[in-house]
Amino acid sequence: MLLAAAERAYQLLNHGLFRRLSEHRAVRLGQALLRAIPLAALRGLALDDPRLAVTLGGVRLPNPVILSSMYYDLAILRRAMALGFGAVTTKSITRTARPGHPEPSLARLVTPEGPGFVNCNGFRNPGLEAFRSGLRSFPHDRPLIVSVAGESPDEYRQLVDGLEAYADLVEINISSPNTRLVYELSASPGRVRALLAAVRQATRKPIIVKLSPDYPEENRRAILPAIVETGVDVVNFGNTRRVEDARLSQGAGGVSGPSLFANVLSTIRELRRAFPPAIGLMATGGIDSPAKALAALEAGADAISYFSAFITRGPTLPRRIGEALLAALERRGLGEVAALRRPA
Ligand SMILES: Cc1cc2nc3c(=O)[nH]c(=O)nc-3n(C[C@H](O)[C@H](O)[C@H](O)COP(=O)(O)O)c2cc1C
């Protein structure tokens, strides 16, 4: 009842209001509304069942559905936890505060696979010091993944050093297409290796590295071996894909949403075969339904994450995915999500 009512209300809001506003206004209004909803009301939508628990980089997640990197506002991150995500990722934090690129920095995208976005956000965030002081008083009962983005191996090390105490896992973003320095790192595998070695020295917390779908050759040839050799715990595949788009202030941005999914699925299969079993895998890109979440877990992901579907599908998707996973476990007579993986 509650679930169906929440879904109806969200669809009305999304179709009747958000889509009639500019993206910028819709984002502001959507975030303000989410902040205003009491945590207890959102908790009513969450699904908790011990059979959904998974392990990622040695950390127990109550379920495998993760909110991908986009928000730095702690009130929103808490609400995502209340909605039942198994873990929540922060916006990529940079050493100093960044205003982000000017508006328009987000546009809707209609693809044959379904609705998505193209963005040139440019890491709008409060910077290391301000974010760290907020995290000091951020109670959370679900794992928090802190994402960082630097401009040199030393900057990544400083960011990890400053934030790791508050993170359950640390995500190293080397893949956002909206700032040249981060994006072009993937084209310089030697620098990626140096920064992974530097962050490994800076923390004993599990490290996730988030890869770009735009650099398949560099990933295969040099970055994957560096991941194994420097002791990274988890690979997240992946980020948005760079495209030109005249609607955005930068004339280009990163595509998110369901057009990414087919490549994510085949790459997860390939990565599962290529990596030792101890390295965890996250599938990110275009997951917007229980069926896609199940397919990614069957293909070898330990957890899945999404951002676009948080907007296009609304707040009940973590629960809907959880219900579908429990149904699959029951049909197949299995006791845990990890057992859903199909042999390679
Ligand atoms: C507006 C916007 C901002 C984002 N900011 C970040 C970021 O700061 N760091 C990052 O690693 N990914 C960022 N992403 C990428 C998402 O975390 C995710 O990897 C990507 O959107 C693909 O997943 P999806 O298809 O489920 O959205 C952002 C995406 C969008 C749309």
C-alpha cells in the first residue's frame, strides 16, 4: 500500500512537475523536497532481509544496491540510507571547494534504451576541509563510500589521508569526463599506477577504483594489472561516457542512464574472468530495473550502483530490487545473493 502510494506520488511529481521545469530548477526542487521528508517516513520504504547481505572489499553491506556518486549534502545522503540503499557514495570531493561548471550543466537525454542524462557538473563540492568537518557528526548505520578526485597522485593521497577515517570504503575517481585533469588520467596509466600506490599507503580501508568506459584499451593493458599489483580491493565499472552536447555550458558532458548498460554487463563478465576472486566488482551504468540489477549480479558483480534511476524511477527502486532478488533466491533454492552468480 505505502509502496504503491509512494510510487504513484513520485510519478505524478516527476511527470507532472519536474519534467516541465528546467533541469536546474527540477534538481533544486527535488532535493529540497527530499530534505523535507522525515527520515522515519523513508524508512518505511526500506526492505531489510539478512539474505540480501553481501561483502564488498571485506565490508558487509545489508544489500548490494548502492547509490552512486552525485550528492555531497549529508541530509540527502542520510535520506538515501533511510530508503534502504546497501551503501551510499558521496560526491567526488576535491582538495578545495569548487563551484562546478556554470548552468546548464545537466540535460535530459532520450535514448532507445530509455531516459537518461548528460551532465558537465564539474565536481561542485565544498572541498576537503568543509566536507570533513561535516562528516565528523554524520551518524550512519550503513556503509559510507567517500569518493575523491585529485589533480595529482599527491593530491589523491592528501584527500584519502584527510577523509578515510570517516569512510567505510574509499572510492578513487579517475574517470569523470567533466574535468580534463581527472579524465585524462586514464590515458596515462603510469600516473594511475603511481596514484594507486600512493593512496594504498595512505589508508588500510578498502579502496575502490572507478574506471571509465571511454578507455577500454588503457584499462585492459595497464590499469587492470596496476590495480592487482598495488592492492586495490574493488573495481567500479564505471563512470559516464563523454559526448558533445551543445545544450551544456561546456559543449560536452558525460552520458548516464540505460544506454550504458549493455557495455557495463559485458565488461563485468570480462573483469570477473580477468581478476582474482579476492577483487570485488561493482557494476554502475544504466541500472534502472530489478532485472538489470539481477543480470549484473549474475554476470559477476558483488554489488550494483546507480544514480540516474534515482531520478527516473524514484525512491522505491532499492526495495523493488531487493524484492526481486529475494524472489530469485527462493525460486532457485539459494540462501544468499552471492550464490546468484553464474559460472563464467
Ligand atoms: C549530475 C551527475 C553528477 C555526477 N557526479 C559524479 C561524481 O562526482 N563522481 C563520480 O565518480 N561520478 C559522478 N557521476 C556519475 C555517476 O556516479 C554514475 O557513475 C553514472 O551516472 C552512471 O550511472 P547511472 O547510469 O546509474 O547514472 C555523476 C553523474 C551525474 C549524472
